[in-house]
Amino acid sequence: MSELELTTDRTQRIKDVLWALTFAGLVAMLLRFVFGLGATTNLDDRVPWGLWKIFNMISGAALATCGFTVGFLGHVLHLKPFDRMVKPAILVAFLGYGASLFALLFDIGLPWRFWHPFVHWNIHSFLFEVFWCVSCYFVITFLELSPTLLERLGLAKLRGVLSKAAGVFVIIGITLSSLHHTSLGSLFLVTPQRLHALWYSPIISLLFIISAIGGGLMLLALIKTLHSWWYDPSRVFGGTMVREGVVCKTCGGDSENGATPEGPDLHVVRALVTAGAWVLSVYLLLKIGDLVLRPEARAALLAGTWESVLYVVELLSAAILPVLLVLIKPVRRSPYALAVTAGLAAFGLALNRVDVGIFGYFRDAGELYFPSAIEWVITFGVLAMAGLAFFFIIENFSVFDDRWKRLADSELKFSSSFDRLTWVWNHRLMTGLERASLIALIVLPLAWITLYPPFLESTPPDTRAPLAVDAARDTLRIDANRDGLDAVFAHTAHKQRLGGEESCVNCHHLSMPADRATPCSECHRAMEAETVIFNHEQHLAWVAEDKELGGWIPENQSCVECHSGQARSAASAKACMECHREDMHAVDPANGRLAQFAATSYHSAMHNTCIPCHTENALTQNRPELDRCTTCHQFGVPEGLEENLQMRELVEVRIRRQ
Amino acid sequence: MQAWIDFAMGPLFAFSLGVMALGLLRHLVLQLDTLFRRKRSRLKYMPWNKMLHDSLEWALPVRHLTSGNVIFSNASFVFHIGAILVPLFYAGHIVLWEQWLGVKLWSIGNGFADVLTVITILAVLVLLVSRIAVPRLRAISRNSDVSLLVLILLPFISGFLAAHPAFNPLPWQTMFLIHLLSAEALLILVPFTKLSHIVLIFFDRISEIHWQLRPGAGDRVAETVLGKEAKV
């Protein structure tokens, strides 16, 4: 097995998943813009931010700090093992910040106005500062990365200029990063009444930047290890890595003593993890000090709530375990243990930001925020896009190594010979556009039907039955949506005024078959949505029984009893009253056909019954107060609504008179 | 049962139509990509006239219906008429296209659709029997060639029975669900099986197989398609 096939093997499955998530994300992004935030997310006025802002933006930016820390260690201090990691660190920062900003586009209500903070300055807002720093830093990371990209694309002159300016970029980057990481913490400083006592701390900005520096270094160590695992295991994992029939060329080593020869890059990983652990130990000391000095935090920790458990898990993963693990010598020598340490710290850092932004923040919202499917899919879709960009850049540019130069010559040449189908499947379909498009054609429709909001509509909540229960009362208080603000309806008075028993049909337009006191909510089941009230399946059997149809299966003969014409659809069906002349009561028997076999929303059913009559009487009896919202709704009519409606009415009346 | 029918007519139909449309689009794009990117240098040698001539001739293959296995060829030709017209222009389907794609197609009369459906079913049966019983045809038939024919039978038969209650041995809903599910299975299979010739047929005339086979490649065709040496 050649090296080429081995490497495609190790990353292929990951890339497949990333492509699938990317395509699902694209569908979710489209749906988010078509249907809006309210319909596609579980965010509302009480939970104004969620997964995108906290996980993608705040956690993402925190994890991408390696760009400026390693840039500082390598470029400014010229420390030995770190200078080799500057390019990967900048790539991680570029993609991390890019993904954060991209996810933010879906979070803000009017994404096309994302540039407004550049022009309209609100110098009192921490977010204003964060926005400026993050967007400027993103540009800086791109400028820092560009010499690497230009190396392959040519343009040597431009590359020279950019390389010379690298030092300046690094310093600007360090400034911008330290500014916005502290500001992200300060953001929560202004909400002591919302943030849980465990996380609300006067030094939260300091905690934010220190944990971000430590966790960022850990993430870079993890990425370096993974890169080696995917492309060249001997670099980090050493020479004896024999797996899945891979015969390693550098298997020499000190086999007599049974010791594993170290990979030549393991010391880089170790240096990153150790540096990260040093920073995290400072973070841990600050955290402990913070806990000791704030009595309310101590009380909250001992309270045994699930927040205190979360806090312990977070601190264990983010600081305690990584620091302790690095103290153990075998851990420092094992690439696997180092990867686990780095992974723990990175996970703990992300969890910390989610704790501060979501778990510790929305207690008072009264309900647990759980992101909707579309929120999850966009979150991971954006991350997957960044992942694919990562793979593309490291495979085609000199970020970690000069791999692309070696592979450029050995690329598979297209063969015009008649290929075996299996060969086509395994090789031509296994890479690039062909494979990605194959994933797309499954994932795109699947994501569409699982995320498309109209397909997800659950059965609307039933409204209370106002008529059947309250028929005997003089005055009905109708509060179908149960918001405590009821409309008052003088039922008996209306009956007398409109002409006694015979006037019932004026409002009660249609009853269920064989039922004379059908409550409105029996058919108008949802407050704002239409309800399908026609049971097609049952009708097949009812019609067959009623008409005494014969044949093998009587139900099968019943189609033509109602449907005429070529196509059997709702449009070609009979009106209800044609059969239900005896047992249903309708105002106008000829008009007893149910439009679309659906009942309108409860809201419009009520309004459309009352308002036309009231409007007419307001005009004919010259009693304008009859036509006001407050005639029925004594409370809860929004201010200004009435005036708007009346303006509209006036215009309509004027048009009618003309 | 009604819930299953609603699901099959709603999300599942959208899914299968999406898979088919995207899959065919993918074939189209990859074919054009192959043609223009990888073969640009050879395009000038392409026998454009012959390709056009062949394509038009195969659209109405009168000459090919009178030679070779006449029964098989004619059954295949007749089958394609019904297989294209009935799914697209049957009155009950037009409602579906209007609902999902917003296009109003013309309708063939229900009586004509019935006749076409019966003819199509008979044609498929002829093709099926030929592929199994005639040794020459059997030798060049893959498993998928036979099983796809069986799968194609299902929506035609179930659709016919659902529309004709008098002959229907099952409850209407059951038959209709079978019709929906089998037709949707076919739609999903289109991009992954030889059914993709819906789009690829237009590229057959310009594919490498047609105009630049190497000398002796014919022997390898059978080997490639069948995975074994053909005994024809």
C-alpha cells in the first residue's frame, strides 16, 4: 500500500462527515433566512442568544487564541519549538475566527447590516469593541496567512512585502486579541443579576483571557497530533506504529531495550501542552482564589444544584486534570496521553463559555433553552465548512509541511481506458467533487425534509370549548388562548336582539353531523392556524356502508360517490351538504362546502363572525363605539392598534361610499 | 394508514424527487465536466455529424425494431412510450406536479392512460420473460437488469388497481401506499442504477465508449460489465 492511499484512507471518513454536515448546514441556512429566526430557532425575548453566539462565537474565538500566543512565542520571542507552529497556529486562528463571524451572520436579525458597527459607533457597548477587534483580527490573520497561500499561487513580490510586515501584523494581532478576549469577559460583568454566582466574578475578564490562552495552546497541540495521525504517524507517534498493514520505514529504534523511539515532532506537542498547562495552572489558582474570596460562590458550589456539578466538571476538565496529568512523566512521553490532556483542556474551555453564556445565564428565563434542529445543524455546518477549508489548505499549501509538493507529481492521471465499475467506484468516486456531490444528493433532500418547518408542525394545542360549556350563561368570557385577557360576549342579549332562537344560525354556521351544539373549538382547533377537519379515511368506510356498496372490498367503490372528473382531488369532491342535508346545520346549505376541507383559525373565526356585523351597525346606527376593539376586549388591546385599524376602516368606508 | 399515505405523499415524495433530480443533475454536470475539461484537446476529432445522426435515429429506432431480437426490441420500444407518458401525464399525477413543482401539465385521458398502462405492463412482462428465458439475453443480463424490471412492474400494477376499484383485491389505502412507496423507491434508485440513462442517454453518443474504444476493447466490455468472460 502506497503512502498516498494510506493518507486518503485516514481522512476520507472525516471528510465525508464534514461534507454531509456542510450540505445539511446549507439547507438549514437557507431555511433560516426564508422562515426567519422565530420559526427556525428556539430563541425568544427571554433567551435572546443561544448556540450560535455562545458556542460558535465565544467558545470558537476562545479556542482560536493560538494564533496570537504562538505568534508571540515564535515570532517575537523566537522560542525554538514554537516557531515551527506559527503557520498552523495562524491557520487555526483564521478558520476559527472566520467560522465564528460566519455563524454570527445567522444570529443577527438583519445580516446584511453586519457592517453597521463600523459606521455607527456605540462607544458604550462592550460588543462594539468586541466586534471591531474580532473583525479586524480576522483580517490580520488573513494577512498573516497570505504569504503561505501566495507561495503556491506565485506573486513573489507581494509575498515578500507581506512576509516583511509579518512582525507588525503579529503585534497588532496580539493587541486586538488581548482587547477583545477581556471584553468578552467584561460583557458578562454588566449582568450580575442574571449570571449565576458560580461564574459571575469581578475578575471574569482576566479569567476569560487566561483560560483562552491556555486552552488555545492545548487545541493547537491536539491539532498537531491529529495532523500527524492522519498524514504521517511517525512524526509524533514514533517509528513502531504498525497498524492495518502499514509497514513503517523508520521502524529502527532501540528495539533491544523495548523502548519506543520518540517521534521527531513529539517534543513540539509536549512543549505546547506544557506551556498550556503552565497558563492553566495560573488560571486554576485564580479560580480557587475567586472561589475562596466570594462567599456567595462558595455557597453556590456547596448547594449541590446541577450548576455546581457542571462547575466541578468544567473546572476538572479545563484546568485540574490537564495540570495534574502533565506533572506525570509517562504522560509527557506518550502522544496519546498528551492528546487526551489537550483534548480535555480544549473541551473544558468550550464548556466554560457555554456555562457562562447559556447554562449559568438563562436560569431566570424559567425554561431550559434547548437549541432547535436548525440551530444544531447550522452550528455544526459552519464548523464542518471550516474543517473542510482546514483540510484543503493543509493539503495544498505549506502549513504543516511541504506535502503538496511531493504529491503534485504523483496525482492520479485520468485514464481513458474502459474502467471496471468497481474501480470507478473505489477510485474516481472516492475523491473530490464526485464523492462530495454523491453525499450532497442524499444529504440535501434529507436535510430539507427533516428541517423544513411546515413538515415539522406538530398538532396545534386545542383551545377550550367555549360554547358547549357556557351555552346557558348570559355572559360568556372567551379566552381561547388563555392569556388571562378575555373577550366579553353578552350571549343572551345578542340572541334576544337578533331575533330569538331563529337567529342562532347567524353565528353558528355549521354543526358536526348529528350534533347541534358543536363548540366553535371543535373545528377551529388552533388559535392562529387552520385545522383539517375532514377525515378522508373514515369517509371511505362510511360512504360504503351508507350506500350499501358491493364488490370485493366495498370501500374501494366509494371514490366515485364523491369525486367526479379525471383527477381525484379536493377540487373534484362534492360539497358536504350534498350528503349531510339531514344531519348538519348550515346557514346557507348551498355554501356548505368546506374550503380546502379546513377550518380557519379560532382567531379569524371569531373576528370574521363579529366584526362585519358590528361594523355595519356602527355605521347604520351611527354608534362608532360598536366598532372598537374595546367593545369586546376590555383589556390587552395594544396601544395605537385601534387608531391604525380605524384609519383603515375610514378609508374603506370612504371607498365604499364612493 | 392515512398518516402513512400523508407521509409518503409529503416528505418522502419530496425526498425521492430531490434525490432523483439532484442525482441526474450530478450526472449531467460530471458528464459535461468530463467532456470539456478532460477531453478538450480531443473535441475537434469528434464525429459530430454521426453523433447527431445516431441520436436522432435512436429517438425513433424504426430500423432497429426489424432486426435482431424483434420481440424484445419492440417490447422495449413500446414500454418506453408508456413509461414516459403515464407517470408524467396521468390526470391523478398532474395534481401532484402542480402541488410540488407548480407546473400545469396536459392530461392524457383516463381511458388512454388505462390502455397505455396495460400495454406497458405487458411489455415489461415480455422483457422480463425474454431476459430470463432467452439464453443470449440471459447471458448479457445482470441481476439488476431483471430486478429493476420487477420493480418497475409494481407501481404500474398497483396504480392501475388503485384507479380501478372493481379489480382491486386489497383495501384502497393499502394499494395506494404500495403504489407510492414502489414509485418512490424507483425515483431514489434512478441516479444509482442504469435508470440514470434518463439523462445519460444524451451522452451515450458522445461518450468515450462510442467513439474512441481502443482496438480489442470489445472483449473487455463484456468482462467489465459482467465481471466474467461472456459466452455468447
